[in-house]
Amino acid sequence: MGQLRKQFIPYANESDVLHIGRLTIENRVDRVSLSGDVDLTADQAGLVEARLLHRLLGDIVARLEGMDLPAALPAPSATIVVNPFE
């Protein structure tokens, strides 16, 4: 079962990772990425996970509302490197 750590501040760093069920939440300075899945079951465990997810999304919305946001982020730049194994 997941837990929100007090130090998880959305968009604050490139290192925080949370888990709620099999859902992985990765913190970045320009995005928060969610991948995987979580079953919010109709039991006490499901309620705990739903509350954690609700709190996390509330924190994300509050942080976004306090930022000066562009209309859209530019596409990330890609760098092609030589494969050292060829």
C-alpha cells in the first residue's frame, strides 16, 4: 500500500517516486508522470489508496494553480548519440 511522503512536492525535483498500488508517480520539474494501475477496491485498503491518490492530485492541482503556466510545454529535445556497442 502506498504512502505520501511529506517531502513530495509536485514539480520540485527530478527524483521523487511514489507508489499507490501498482501506480507509479514520478516527480519532474516540468511534469508529474503516472504509470501503471491501481484498483480502488470497495474495502478499507481501497479507501486508503483512494485518499492517497486524492491528496496527491489535490497537491498537483494546487501547485499548478500557483504557477505562471504556458499554454503548452515545448516538445522535449532529443539528442542522438553514437551506440558504443556497434
